[in-house]
Amino acid sequence: MKPCIQAVHIYKHFPGVQALTDISADFYPGEVHALLGENGAGKSTLIKILSGVYTPTEGQIIYNGEQVSFDNPGQALDAGIAVIHQELSIANDLTVAQNIFLGMEPRKKNGYFVDTRRMNELAQEALDFMNVAIRATDVARDLTAAQQQMVEIAKVIVHNAKVVVMDEPTSSLSEHEINALFTQINMLKEKNVAVIYISHRMKEIFQICDRATILRDGCFVRTCLLSEITERELVTSMVGREMKDYYNRQKHTRGKETLRVENLCGGRWFQNISFSAYSGEILGVAGLIGAGRTEVMETIFGARKRESGKVFVNGEEVNFESPKDAIAARIGMVTEDRRRTGLMLQSTVRENVVLPSLTENHKKFNFLNFKWEKETAKEYVDKLGVKTPSIETLIANLSGGNQQKVILAKWLIASSDILILDEPTRGIDVNAKSEFYALMNDYVAQGGTVIMVSSELPEIIGISDRILVMHEGKLTGELPYEGATEEEIITLASGSAENTAKGA
């Protein structure tokens, strides 16, 4: 079988940076090909070259046996090369059909007006082919994240794409939704589409991919069949060394109760949530997307109004009107969407890292204390190993893993006793994850409390001391990490255990 698209000895140089050095890879029709590497390894640069965003400094792109050069992504799309980005390009106020045909709407005979009926019919044909319960006339805003992902795939089908790039497609999906996505990917394979799949989740790489190409520091490491390699060997190739204890699990000594929640209710999102968290422990919170995990954490942090119930911090009842009150009580929160709610992307590392701590204690004569800001930012950048040219570098220019370290640093600088981490490792590579786990363990070893929401079950089991499970706004179980299995957590998260009990 001949490759559908090939990167041949690709080099890419930016001012002061050699992004890619002699990269070659072949991508075959009817195959899911994983493109792997740490953040900064060159994956995004290679994809942008394949899809017409960048032109290579040296090297060739061979497509269907011929050398091609795309001036822009539109040309690549017209040729049959489509990219589904991690941040979905959905216009929320348009219908599903309008999103699918955006920029290529079918026209009536006069050529001036959009043929809405025909557009809806073609869109519905694609959706029906995918066997998804979405109507062409649905407004995109009303769809779940998983359904919006399906709309992106419908665009690919309508375009008759021959090469589809998926960048972290499962980062905001539940286990059930991931399985539905994999069904669609297998359908693309049956249509002889070449799928290039980028993900940091090792479990799904082995579940859906056939072959993998690994990059490190902009250089080619290896291409291999996934049936002929172990997960440990794959990770070692990605990071350049053997990682003996990926989760850095440590024996924690549980201390006093630092947080207690009693019968907390948040309208339609969750009801009667009660639990305690302790110093010196990592409390994991599992559940399907939509179970209410994030909403509970935001309510505790003061970002949402509670309907009823009580929250106690160090034994005293609190009623946070805003996150400012929670920060004053030494609670920090790493939000699920770091780019939208966790960072000021157009501000520097220094400005981001000191933001929650800009109190009267860190001002001089009512002015910002820039000396303290610089010294503190430098101290924590060094302590947490943040890779940045300078503390004055824009945070948007850092990799995902380093952005996440900056968010953690700002709450450590704020002397937080309790850290709420909502999907803290989403979209960061295996090495950055391992480093982040080590930082979590160090924080807990010094008496801190961590409450971690995660959709990755291996992560929940691998790092937590106790595991809470939620289903449709209710707590359905609590498990110790010893002996906890993915099957047990999924049963509780899907409500199957409750249904079984009712039927007994």
C-alpha cells in the first residue's frame, strides 16, 4: 500500500528557533497514525506544515504521489486535508448545517442565495451516515462537547477529506463519548481515510491507533507499530529516559480535617453533596462529564452561588460570596480551562504568577512592589522548573505543561492550604504530567490538601488516596485507592450500581 501523504526530510526554522530537523513520516489510508511527543516536540509545527499554515524551510510534502505546496489551510482543505483542532471551531449561534457548510454553502440556481433546504438535507445525510442523534437544524450552542466534536467530523465527511488530523480530540469527553468518537474514527478508516491522531493519553493511543511516530525536541525518534511496543517503551522514546514511577506515588500521612461539605445543593447541577478533605491527602473526584464535579468545586470556591448546604474550612463555617473570599481563606483553584479562566494569556509569567497575592502586604506606599514580584516569580519559576526564557515572557508563548506549572505556582505563592485541581493535566504531555504529580505530592507532604477532579481513570487511581465518584449531580460512592479498579469507578459513575441495587 502506498502512503496517502508523506513528510520527506522536513526542516522548519523560525527566528532563533530550529523547530523541526529532518522529519520524515508516511501516513497510510485506512490507518490511524499517532503523532506523539512532549509539548514542544514539534508535533503542531509538522501538522501546520501538512495543512498549509506553514511552508517548510526545507523538505517536501508528497500527497497522493505528487509533491504539493499549500499557501494556506483553505488550499489544503480543498485538496482533502482537514484538521480538527483541540479548540473546536464551532460558531455557537449557527445551526449544525450552517457550521458544516460554513464558507461552502450550496447556492440556488441564480448563484446568489444560499439553498438552505439543500444544505440541511446534505448535512442530515452526513449526520445519519454517522448514526448520531443530531439534527441539521439544531443550534450548535445547545450541543454537548461530544456532539460538537461529531459536527466537526461531519464537516470532514462532507468535504470528502482523505487526510484527517485530530488534535487532542478526547480532552473534554467522557469515557462513553470517547467510545462514540472511536466508532466514528473506525468509520473513517473503513472509508480509507488517513487519520493522524495527537493525544497524551496512552490508554487511548493503544486502543485506537495502528502506528505511531515519535518526535523529541523537533527531531524524529522512531516510527513503530503499536502492536509491537509496550507503553513503557513508548513513553521512554518520548521523554528520552525510562520513567520508573510515572505517578510518583508516595505514602501520605492524613492529618486534620481542612474542608467539610454538608448537603451542598446547586440547583439542577448537583444535590446533597457531603464529604470531608484532610491535610496530607489527595482526594480524587471521578465521574462522567456532566456529573456536576466542576460545578461542586466552583461553588465551594465561591464562583457559583449555592442553593443550600454548608461549607466548613478548618472547622469554621464559611459563606464565600466570590473567589476573592476563598482566596482569603487560603483556598486556590486550578480551573478546567486554563486558557479561558486560569491565565491572562497576553500578560507575562511574572504578572500571572503573582496575581492572587497582590494584597496590601505586597505593596509599597500603595504602589505595586515590583522588586517583590520579580524576586518571587523568579524563585517559583526555578523551584517548579518552569521552562521559560524569562519571567517577562508572555504566558501564551509557554507550552501547556509550563502554563500549568505557573498556575500551580500562583496558588503556592498565595499560601493556599487547600488546592482544588480541575482536570489539571488535560492537554499536557507525559513528562509534564509526571512532574506535576511530583509537585502535588510535595505539596501534600508539607500538609496541604488536594482535591483533584479528573476524567482519566488511570490518573485518579494512580495519584489519589481516596476517590469520590459522582453521577448526575449526586455522590454515588467513595473508594480507597488500594484495590480500586476502572470497572468499579465506571459502574458508580454511570449509575449502574444504583440501578442494580434498585433491581435487587
